[in-house]
Amino acid sequence: MDVDGFERWWRSRERADIEWIMDALAAATDTADGEVERWRAMREIARVLARSGRRREACAASHRVRLCALAACSDTGVRAVDPDGATLVCRAAGDAAMGLVAGVDQPCSEMLLRPFVGAPAHA
């Protein structure tokens, strides 16, 4: 998947998809180990992007995907019912987009994409 594909993917999400992603993200970050793993992944992505000179591209991609995720959360009613959960999903989607720019072959990118790749398809 590339960033454009990830943006398109968000446009077909239904409420059940987003709630599943929220649960997966909560489960992944409910422990100190999960939080540390996520922090290390983001730190490694920042290094990869700095070395490749693609940090600005990654930030722009993150912003675009966060807006798509926010629209999906709003359109499905998730944002109104659980604004904190919607924020978590949007933030994680933006982080995953940065991972896509860094390269899906990076283990840190795979970790950030995991909650989205496993989401059921209701579209």
C-alpha cells in the first residue's frame, strides 16, 4: 500500500471498521511495552526520513491521511460518540502514513500499519 492507497482506503471505512481500529490501537498501547514499541517505531521512522531527505513529504502525507481519517470518523458518527478514540485513530493514521513514506520494508512501518491492515473490510 502507498499513501494514495491509504487515503482511498479511508474513504470506504464504516463505523464498525473504525471501532475495530480503535480497539486494536487501545490494545496495542494499553501497556508500557506497547507505548515504548510505538515510540521506538516513530523514532526510527524519523531517522529514516531524515537520512532519506523525505521528512517534508512524510509530514504532508501524514496531514492528508489524518484529514481523511477525521472525515471518516465524522461521517460515521464515531467522532461525536468518542472524540478521544477518533483522535487516537487519526493520530495513528498519520503516523502510519509517515511509515509508508519511510518505506513499508521498515519493521517500524509494519508495526504502525498493523492496526489498519487487520481491519475488517465492510466496504
